[in-house]
Amino acid sequence: MRSVLPTGPILFIPGCFTLHILIDIAMAKPILTSSSLISVEHIYQAKVRLKGVADITPMLFNFRFSEQYDCSVWFKREDMQVVRSYKIRGAYNNMATMTADQLQNGVVCASAGNHAQGVAFACQKMQVHGKIFMPIVTPKQKVNKVKLFGKNFVEVVLTGDTFDDANTEAQRCAEEEGRGYVHPFNDPGTIAGQGTVGVEILDSATGPIDYIFVPVGGGGLSAGIGSYVKQISPQTKIIGVEPAGATAMYESLQAGELVTLENIDAFVDGAAVRKVGENTFNIAQTVLDDICLVQEGKICSTILQLYNEEGLVVEPAGALTIAVLDQYAEVIKGKNVVCVVSGGNNDITRTEEIKERALLYEGLKHYFIIRFPQRAGALRDFLNNVLGPDDDITHFEYTKKHNRESGPAMVGIQVKQREDYQKLLHRMEQHQIDFQTLNDSKMLFDLLI
């Protein structure tokens, strides 16, 4: 097996670019270059603005995943950022490039949580009032953090079920109240701020970076990192990673034009949008070498693995780039790989849902409708004859029906190993149990579970 320890001299020394940037960095709104990328110059200006505001986060070598995938895996730890996500970079840089007129009546934004925290922190730093629209389903932990970071400078408004719903209200507020709108991903100022993650990745590199895996929601982070890296290290491949329940960028790239999704799964709240930005889409077409989808259940399994084996607390979007590595296992052998861990704002109240989704994805938890004979001892017979020695009933819901020979029960059973499920089905059929599986019936599962 080849060595997975990081070796070699420092390859990238892009800091020399700062010697040639002599223009005024205040109120210098980034513009897209002719190739649709944010320029290196504007990303470096953002880096200067963020000094003393955003932390330079570590890029840490991970022994466990490096050994597992026979390569060198590095985690870019944006979960260790001042607001526990990279979003402070884009939010602050965007606001710092606004004019006095734009800031006069305060600012407004929409966010599923992390961008809101970044804007709130920026409002408190700049002493500018901010109104922040968030989906009603946003984890309470994120809402409380917004209020903590913004102190008396922010007002939180919960509205709608998704980011897009909140964004509609935020844009209406910007127009009606004359507030500066802080876009979470599509504004060049936001993208330039996120691009500073790319600067730090190359500054920290101890060898050529072969792959950078970047989570994709609205596309601001991938656009920023991609803009910088592709101009400094064009051989580095940028791989975007989206949750399977919110594939706005994937569908848009497939279609060659912006696509608006009718429905999304908002579970990966930091990367769940119905429509990506026009600017981020154009940049993605240039900088993304590939884009992959990861099932939400796999993301949950990775969250639990990172907590149990690494002691890392990451949010669903933060686990995306690690959860995708299985899909690239053969390709990345012997390579230098960076996974951007985008955030660690996970609400502890979601733990049970995360466990449930992980067990379902791993094939360890199964739900059934079972019609038990309405006689004494029917359930005991099921436990003695059908349930395996390592099987566990985790859910049982039954109401006795009068004047009927059998009554339906909803039963959840957790098995120890994936292959135990087929053995369970065999015993149910062998003992002539009248049952219907729910895991493979999405409509019934969503209705009943």
C-alpha cells in the first residue's frame, strides 16, 4: 500500500500577488472577468477586508480517511470559522463593498441559517441594522445564533418553508424599505469573499492539489473557490457535491441553462435551493470538472461517523464532501484531496432524525404494515417465531378492531446487518404473516412514518 502521509515541498506561494495590488480596496465592488470568473485581484481584496473579521481556518490532514481511500485527504475546516461556517466571508465582503446610500436604511438578506449568521456578525461589526428572513423550518440553534451574533442590530423574520420562500420576502423588503440586499451566493461580492477559502487552501498546500470537493447549494462557494483555483492551479479538479434532494445546479448543468426545481428536500438546509444564481451557474460551467449527488441517508451516516470516529460535529451540508468520497474511491487513489467542511451548525434536536435516516439508508431499519390475527398470543407467536435473535422492534402502533378477524399494526424493525432483512422476510413468509413493506413505498412511507 502506498504511503498516505503528506510529503513534498510547499508548491503554491500565491501570496506574492498582494505585492501588485495597489488599488483602493474600499468600496471596490468585484466584477466578473471576461471568462465569467471573479478575478484573483478582487479575491485578494476580499482577503484584506476580512482580516480581523474572519478566521484563517486550518486545513488538517486526516489519517483515517487517507488510509481508507489510499490517498492524502485534507479537511478544510470551515466549521471552525468564527460563525462555524464560511458564510461570514461572503456576507462581510458583500456589505463592505456597499455604498453609504445602500447601507443608509440597513441591509436585508434571506438564509437557511449560515448566511444569516454571517450577515448578523457583519451587521454587529459594522453597526448596520439588518433584517434577516429565514425559513420556518430553520433549526432553532441557527436562529438563536443569528440573534447572538447580531445582538441589537438584527431582526429575524421566519417565513415560508424553503430558502426561496424567504428570499422572495427579503427582496420585497429590500425594495419597499430601501435596504441593501446581501445575496447569499449570486452577488460578485459574496462570491469573492467565499473565494478566500481557495486562497487559504493553496497557501496551506504541501504538494499539488489534485482534487477539491466543494459543497454546492446556490453555488457561491464553488464559484469563489473555482474562480481562484482555476486561475492559479488550473490542473486542480474542482468537484461540486449536491444533496440528492436538491439538485438545482446538477439539473442546470445538465440542461445547459438555469433550472428551477418544483420540489426539494430541505433536510440539507445549507445546500437546498430551488434555483442557483445566474452568476454562480455561469462560473460553474467554467470551473466545475464534475458534480455529484449524495443521498441524504449517506450524508447522515457520514455525520454520525465523523462524530463517533473523529469527534467532529458537522452539519449536513458540511458532511457532503466527505460523504461523496465513496463515489470517487478509485479515481482519488494516490492523489492529494481536499474536502471543504463547510459548516458545523448542527442542531442537537435533529439527532434522532439523522440516526433514523442513516439506518434507513444503510438498510438496517424497516417498516411494515402487519395484519395480526385478533386473538390472544398472536404477537407472542410473531416475536418467538419471526423475529431474529438480533432483531429489535423499535416502533409498534396498533389499535384493536372490533368484529374483524385481523387488525393492522405499523411495526418498525431494526436488524443488526443488512443481510438480516432478507432472512426476516423469509421467516415472515414461512409463517404466513400478512404484511406490506413501507420502505419501498414512498407515498405510504411519507404518509405514515
